[in-house]
Amino acid sequence: MKNNINSSLILNRKIIIEIRFNPAPKFLDLKGTILDKINSLNIIKGADWSIGDSALKISDSNKDELIKNIVQVEINRLSFISSKVDSIEKLVSDFLKLYETINELLGGLTVTRIGCRIQGTYKTKSNEFTKILDNFKNAFPTQIFLENFPTNDLRLQIVYQNGMYHIGPVQKDDPFLVKEFKNPDRNNSVGIAIDTDNYLLKSGTNDINGNNKIKDVITASLAVEKSLVENLKEF
């Protein structure tokens, strides 16, 4: 699975991959074993870890604002969050290793939901917020915008089967940036913001366990991200 968009277009990016499964009580007795096994995979460099009553966490820093990679395991959930994506291929490979490890140690999971969320800001042709905002407005029928209430910002939400996305212009030190990218080295440049979330749910007797199902959901999110970046980069 190759990188889907030109890295030069990415200002900030965070990918969240998560599976939910039927609660596995065995997890409560195996937290230490699971932690040791995940650490042995060497997915997160310089790992800092913690174990709570119902969850364990492995990250690359003990300071929240410096974390760029984090794995969390709970009694019914596994998630991997990365805002330092060296390559999509490696990210997917690492998550599949985590999934296979948890599945083996807990004796076979019954997956109920697979999700992949991508949040980011991206370069546009213009580097002026007002110009990008005008380009968004010009893409809509004029009846949508009221003259008596001038538009200062815009965020569009689209919901479709098995997913959604938000898009809008982003300005320097935008609240979206401050909230989602706490790292001090975030890129505060003007551009567009994208937040897309795609998922697959277990329904009835259908089985969504397995690597291929996970890859399908990740591929869907990457495809949405790519299409939006390609469509909006000229704004």
C-alpha cells in the first residue's frame, strides 16, 4: 500500500486506525504480557508506557504535546494514532502486526467495527485565507450565503454510507490546528483542513475479522483524502 498523495502537499497529518471487538475479559489478566509483546515489535521508538485498570498505552513521549505515535489497548478496543507517518505502507504493516498480536494473545477476537480517520491540513495554490474562503464560497450557489451575515469561516460536513468528511479553509493558528496538532513543530500555514472518517461495521452474521477488511477501510479513507486534496489544491 503506497503513499497516496504527494508529501509536499501535506502541512500536518494524523492517521487514526481503530478496531473494536467484543469485550475480551482475558485482557485484564494479560496486560503485562500484551505490553511486553507490543514493545518487542519495536513499532514505537523510545517507548513510554503506562498500564491502567482497564487499558494500556504505549507512546513515544511522556509529554502529551510531544506524542506523535501512540498505541492504546483496552478490553474491547485497539487503536494506533500517528502524526508522524513515514510511509503508509509501514503504518499499515505496523497496525496489522498489532492486530495479529492482540488477536493471538486474546484467543481470537470478534471484531465489531473497523475505523480509519485522517485529519490534516494541506497546501493550496493561494496562501491567503480570505482568498481560499472566497474560492469555497464561489463553489456554492449564491443563495446559501446571506449578505447581511458575512462569512468569516466555513466548514462543510458530508456524510455518506460508511463514512463522512469535513473540509474548510484553515488559517494560521486555527482552532482545528491547535486542538488536533499539539506538537510545537506543527505547521501553522494557511491552507485547507480535511477530516475524514471511514468505517466498517459487523452486521448480523457477517465476519469483518481479518487483515483484508482492515486494509479496505484504510484504503477508503486514503482515497477520500486524496480526492479532496486533488480537488481543492488549486483553491
